[in-house]
Amino acid sequence: MALKMVKGSIDRMFDKNLQDLVRGIRNHKEDEAKYISQCIDEIKQELKQDNIAVKANAVCKLTYLQMLGYDISWAAFNIIEVMSASKFTFKRIGYLAASQCFHEGTDVIMLTTNQIRKDLSSPNQYDTGVALTGLSCFVTPDLARDLANDIMTLMSHTKPYIRKKAVLIMYKVFLKYPESLRPAFPRLKEKLEDPDPGVQSAAVNVICELARRNPKNYLSLAPLFFKLMTSSTNNWVLIKIIKLFGALTPLEPRLGKKLIEPLTNLIHSTSAMSLLYECVNTVIAVLISLSSGMPNHSASIQLCVQKLRILIEDSDQNLKYLGLLAMSKILKTHPKSVQSHKDLILQCLDDKDESIRLRALDLLYGMVSKKNLMEIVKKLMIHVDKAEGTTYRDELLTKIIDICSQSNYQYITNFEWYISILVELTRLEGTRHGHLIAAQMLDVAIRVKAIRKFAVSQMAMLLDNAHLIASNTQRNGICEVLYAAAWICGEFSEHLEESNQTLEAMLRPKVTTLPGHIQAVYVQNMVKLYASILQQKEQAGEKEAAQEITQLMIDRLPQFVQSADLEVQERASCILQLIKYIQKLQIKEVPVAEEVIALFAGELNPVAPKAQKKVPVPEGLDLDAWINEPPSDSESEDEKPKTIFHDEEQRHSRNRQPEIDEEELARRREVRKQEQANNPFYIKSSPSPQKVSLAC
Amino acid sequence: MIKFFLMVNKQGQTRLSRYYEHVEIHKRTMLEAEVIKNCLSRSKEQCSFIEYKDFKLVYRQYAALFIVVGINETENEMAVYELIHNFVEVLDRYFSRVISSNGARSGESTNVPSHSEQGWTKY
């Protein structure tokens, strides 16, 4: 027995504490994982000991290992043991480990309830403090429900150290167990006027967070916060209060009006950038909600924009970023005020910092005009070339397209230039916005008739070089552009110069590697092209050329018929049959081009969204009259059937109910009685109405 | 809302991590690696706010140590930036006299220049 104790204490001398562990890990850089698993084994041994100091040491090491990424949830029960130590330093280790590793899924959390309750009512304020801090990280709805009352009483503790922590943890408790808010709220309000500034700012924090979730309930506190705002000098508290006001002003415009003055005072007087930024943000929010255009508000907007300009011009990148961020908020409601600072924003576009460039890009939206659009886009294209393989490049792409297409292409004077920009954009690899470019091409080509010739020639070029683009077949990749190219060439084939060449480009075997929906479009448009070529040749009297083309189609279409995509298969088979039929006609020397062209007659014009309303309703048509008899009321009680049988029976009963009058009823009764009389199996029971539902 | 608070050294090793929302262990290591990569690739002239996925990172460099805080969009970025500095000053005051025994606890020994007054400084 004594020997065992001696052996035990010798073993303990060689235990590693946290410092040794950290040093050991740093010394074992090559075989770190092996060393750590060795340490974990040692820790498991230590946890089996009875000595609480040893256990605490082990848990301390485990906390460090958890931070490095090793899972320690197997030691949850041991952590709870350490939490229940009487010595404060061990207890602290236990709570720290719990706060790092316990979460709602940990089963043993329920065992902590009583321990925490004991600690909360401990005479030692540090015990209470550490319990509160630890609890805030792993509180669950059950724990919140059980401990809410204890924490509420702690809010009125004599020591501010405890009051502060109790107030802060109430927020977490409210989140997990919302019913605790009502009884605790009056006390929380009291804490706003607590003599200790720490407790006061804790209360401000909690109420600000609560108000952000549900601003309506906290409007009544606005006067109190107003007083606090004007009297407090603590910047952290001021930031929170101002943020709170920003959340409340949309609900109460008078509050907004009252706020503008103190906020502008703060903006002028403060030297703290974060406070300035918060004030500017809130002023913007207030002005947006008040956007009734009162004269003195434009002065406030000017002041804000002025201050933001100073921020943006500052050499400190952080301030630039914040200035741009706030400007973009103003842009949404007061674009004109921002436009005068165009030059500054364009400068920011060239900044080395990507975050700043992204913010400047956002602002560009409101800054373009007819004159500077081309210049801006040219600049952006240079950036696009420089920014290889980043998300920034994708952003640029979407931005370029957004800017150009806003307000129905209001700022584009030269659509041919726009098409060439789009074609240049197709050279980008690895983008996820191919469909955007495709959609733009289609849109412009359809709506702007004048440039169709140019567009078609560009598209034909794209189709020719399709092998460069087709290598990238990811979804929404740049190969989507071929979709647009094929469709445009097919639809507007009259503008094509080298129809034969284009048709051959579309029939290349490489096309079958493209995604299904693109191939389908190819197939469809091939026929359109073929039809127009056929017409050309027949009009020119070149019968052999016409037959050659037909043969070419018949040769190459089967590769599409074998496609795995159903749409492509269907279309290709249909068209193959059609062309074989045409071939037969051609052999008999029947001119067939006119009929083939007729298949594709008629132009599809874009339809405005409000066009339907403009269609005049013809005479005598009442759009509100019923087409069929309205269903009777009993049928309208369409309950979801509980069983299949129930449903069928209901339906039968409903079918019988409408249009029954007296004679019908009597006749049916007679018939039924006859049947029952003849039926040997019918049990003549009491004359109760036949129940229809058999639902059980 | 602050999502997490990290202290990382230049080699990418996490010295301190504190998460305020539950994140799975293996996801934590992935997240930390990516976040650190983003921060290390920035130069001195670039701003301290990075837009990452659907939240923002605010980072500050002190000698060989990076402190990174992940915040969501409701938070004032500048206030968090100054909070980081506040935190470092607190550490400095608390640990500067007790270097040897607490050096390991607070991570790598950092040569944090100690400021004599807490700064709401004009930039």
C-alpha cells in the first residue's frame, strides 16, 4: 500500500504540465502526430487517477490539444469532475475546457446543472464569475430554463463584477429560452441606470442586441437611451447606442428627426474613427427612412458625403475601405450626391488592395453615364486581363455586364462595341458566368436589329473557334456562349456570309462533347441554316450543291442521334427523318426549299412585360364569368383524404349530392328497397342513413 | 456578432482560438488554414478588412503574430479593429512583468511594443 503511494508520487513527478507539453510539441516538429498521440495516452492514464490536481492538469493539456484540432469529447465526464473541484484554480480549468468543447449535442451537460447552481450561489465571487463565464459558452435550452432564476437574482448581487457577468449572460439565456425574457426585463432595465459603468455598458449591450432582433418592443426605451447617449463619454457604449438607434429609426420617424442634431455634433467633435463611422452610418439610415426630401436633410447628406470623402482620401487603407462602404449605402437613395465624387472612385479602382477595388466596383454602378461608359469599361477590361484566376475577375465580369445593361442599355451608344466586348470576355477561362454573357448576346442581337449583321459575323467566328472554347465544359462555363452563338447564327442566317462553313463548323464531331442543352440548340439551328442554304442553292439552280448539303447532314446527324441526352436524341432523330424525306424528294427533282423554309417562318419578337394588359378585350367576352358551373359548397370542402378508401367514398357521395330533387329521391328509394328485398345477404337493420365513410 | 477570435503565427500555426458559435473540429482546422492564407497574402499597405465567404475578417499584425477576428455584417469593423488593439494592450499589461512562466500560456513570446496609454487615437 505504502509502496503504491510512493510509486504513485514518483510517477506524478514525471507528469508533464501544460508548458512541458507545448515545449514538447515544438521540439517534435517532424513527428508531431505521434508525439501528441503519446501524450494523449499519458493523459488518459492521468485521468484515471483519483487526485484532482492530476486530473486538472490533464484537462488543462486536453484544452490545448483541442485548440490544435484534436477532438476531446471523450473526456467530457472528466471535465465535469474537474469542474466540481473545490479549489478555484482547478475549477477554472474545468470550466474553460467545458466552454471550449461542450455544445448542445454533449449528453453529459445535464450533469452540470446542479454543479453550476452550487457555484452560482457560492460565497466566493470568483467561483460565481467563472461559472457564469463558462456557462455562457455551452448553455442549452434545458440549462437556461433551470438556471434562469438563479441568474436573475445574481443581477442584483452586491458586487459589480458579478452583476456585469450576470447581465451579459442573460442575453444567451434569452436566446435559448425566450420565456425568461418577460420576468427578467424590468430588472434589466434597472441595470441601465446602475452606478457602476461596467454594469451599465453590459446592460446597454444586451438591450441593443435584443432590440436588433425585435425593435418594436424597445421603442419605449428610446428616451432613456437618448439621455445615455448625450451623457456618456465611453465610446464603446456610444457605438452600441447609435447602432441601436439605427435599428429603431425605421419604425419611428420622429426619433430620426431628433437624432440628426446630436449625431452631427458627434461627427464634428469626435476624434475616434470608429465612432465617426458609426454615426455616419446611422445618419444615412435615418435619412433613408426619412427620405421625404426636406431641405435641411440635403445639408446632412452633404455633410456625410463630405466626411466620407475625407475618409476615402486618407492614406490609411482601412479608412478608405470604410468610406467606400458607407458611400455605397448612400448611393442607393441619393445617387446624385455621390456622382460628384466620380474621379475619386475611379482612382480607387486602380488601388492595389482588392477589398478596396471591390467596394469601388460596387459604387461604379451609379457613376456611369453615356460619355464615360466606354472609358470605364476599357479600364475594367485591363483589370480583367491582370486578374487571373481569382474571384475578383468573376466579380469584374458581372459588374461590367451589370453596368452596361442597366436601365435597358441606357448608356450604350455603340452596340457593335458592346458585342465586341462580349466576345472578348469569352476568352476568359474558368469563369462561372458564361450564361450571363450568352444571355446578353442573345438579348442584344434580338432587340437591336441594326447590328445583327455584325453580331452574326462575330458569332460565326466564335463557332469556328469553338474548339478553343469547348475544352471547358463545366456547367455555366464559357461554353454557354456557344449556345448563344449557334442560336443567333441559325435565327438570323440571312446575314451570314459563309453559311456552308458555319454549317460545317456546327457539324464537327467535337460538338458532341458539349453539354446536352447546347447540343440541342445546335441541332435545331443546324436545320434552320440548312433550310436557308437549300433555298439559296435552289434559287441559284445548283442542284448538285443542294444534294451535297443534304448528304452532309445525313452523314453527320447520326452522331447526335446517339447522344446520351434525350432532348438531343429526339431532335436529331426527327430532323434526320425529315432530311431523308427531303433527299427522296430531291432525287425526284421536286423543288422542296420553299416548304422547308416555311417550317421556320415568322420572327419571334421580344414581348414587353406589360404587353398583355394592352391587348384589348374583344366584345362580348366577360373574363369574370364562369366557364363551367361553379362547384357546389359540399364539394368545396376538399379535405385531404386520410385513407384511399375514404377518398373514393367521399367522391362518390359528392357526385350524388348535387341536383337531387324530390322525385329523384323517391325514385331512388324505391329502387334501393327493391334491391334490398332481393338481396339474400342484406341484413335489414334499423333505418339509419347509410354512412359513407369507412375510414378507421 | 463576433464569430471567432484567432491568434496565429506567421508559419500558420494557431496559437489561440476561441469560437463563439459551435463549429465542428475538422471544419475549424480547415477554416483556420484558409483564413490564415488570406491574411498572410496581404501586404502592409492593404486594408485590414477582408471579405471572406459570407462574413468579414478583421486582422492586425503584431510582430510575428496575426490576430484575426471573424465578424458578420452587423458589426462595426472599425470598432472591432480597435478592440483587437485593446485586447493586445491588456495582454501586454497583464503579462509583461511575468514573462517566463506565462510566456507559453500566452503563446509565442511576442515583442509587443507597449503603449503607455490606451489609444482612441486619431489615424
